[in-house]
Amino acid sequence: MIPASTLADAYAACEALAQSHYENFPVASRLLPAPMRPHIAAIYAFARVADDLADEGHLPAEQRLVQLAAWQRRLHAALLGTPPREHPAATDGSAAQPHEDRIIVATAHTIRSFSLPLSLFDDLVSAFGQDTTTTRYDSWRDVLDYCRRSANPVGRLVLRVAGIHDAALDTASDALCTALQLTNFWQDFGRDWQAGRLYVPRDVYLATGASERELRDGAPGEAWARAIDECVRVTSECFAGGRAVCDGVTGRLKYELRLTWLGGRRILRRVHERRDRVFADRPTLGVADLPALAWGALVWSGSH
């Protein structure tokens, strides 16, 4: 039995991490029912640490994979009640940062509390590990398989924490999460390229006549704008498929999901508007967007 004070401290660390990062969607916001918030924050924090480990570009890919595997083992071991003395985020031989220990405690407690599938957490780690070794994708099939592991597990975990077990809503949630992940790819087009990664499928940009040479020269032209158009089209279809999960839940969660859907669509619209300057202009959401998003969540039937 974990002392209540230890659990409270663990969840507080997760919520602090969630609040310290910019995302295109609300994370454990006050729109969620209060009992759900700490658990959603724990899920986010576990994934955030894993993602950060994968993105430590100053380290060789092999070392990042070792750290990710250690992070995954710590969660598995915590669920068995025997956490190993492994500290994957410490790269200089020092002891682990205390907040990492707390994140593992909170995540393991959340998994036990709701009988969450551990395989969904393993899928997240698998996708983040792929980012250290895979920098190009041949087709939509490859990109969508990545989304299946990098984004879709989060939506299913949110539904389970909410007590929802519905196959149709799982499918709609997958569509929404994939749409959000794809939107983030196009939003971060320039950043990802600088990091050596390109998520636009090869068959998409070759079909428009675009080439990586233009990207290396720092001057993507009209062909790349057409490639982004196609990416926006596919992503819009995913958002359309994901709308059903916003309609299928009740209570405060529906407003959280509506804002998530609306915020993602708003970013995607800006990506499309700025598709001719994908390197120089990274669209984000700000305070000025909040009134329109809030109104859209209230008058949901008319939003699109």
C-alpha cells in the first residue's frame, strides 16, 4: 500500500509537468471531471518523459533506445512491486531525478486503478523509439502505423479512465488522435526537418514533383505546397472520423474533447493557409483563440 502523501506528491509532479508544456490540446485541464485529472496527467507525464528521451539529439540513437527501454522496464517492474534501480534520464551516471520516480509511481497506480492495458504504454514507447531510427516514411500506411502507436493509445486510455468501453468510440478516438498527431507533423514541418525527420510520405511529395533537394536548399516551392495540401486533406478526413467521439461522451469530458477537436482543426487550417512558408512559420494557438474555441465548444452542432 502506497502512503496517501506519496501518491499525492507523485500525481502533483505529473500535473506540474503537464502544465509546463505547450500542446495543441488541453492536458488534464479543469474541463475534465476532477477525479480524472491526476490520472490523465500521469499518462501524459509518462509519455512526455519517453518522448523527451527519444528526442535527446545530442545522444547516439543506440543510447536513447537503451534509456527508453529502461524507462519501459521501470514501469513494468513498478507494476510488479519491484521497481529496478534504473534511471534512464540520467546521462552522466548520476541518480535519477526525483520527479521521474514520482511519475512511475503515479502511472503504475493509475494503471492498477483502472486496469489499463499495459500494451498501450508499450506502444507509446515503441513509437518514440522508432523516432530514433526512422526518419522517412514511404506511404500513408507507414505514417498511420506510427500514429497507431504514438497517439491512438492516449485516446483509448482517456476513455478507459472515464469508464468508457465502447468499440465504436475507440475507433472514433483513434481517428481524432491520428488527426492530432498528423497536424503536429505538418505544424512542425520545419523543426522536424532540422532534426533530420520528414513525415510527409515519400509517395505524396513525389507525386507533386517535390524533392528533398528543395528542402536542403531551404526553398520549398509550389510542389511542396501541393504536398502539404494533400496532407491537410487526409488529416481533415481523420478529424471528420474523430468527431463521433466528441458526440459520444457526456458530461465535462465532452467539452474537453470538443476543444481538442476544435483546436486541432484550427491549427490545421493555419497550416493550410501558410503552406507556402512551411519552414518559416509554425502556427500555434494563443489566448486570442480561446473565445472562438470556447464558443465553438458550446454551439457544437454548428462547428466544423
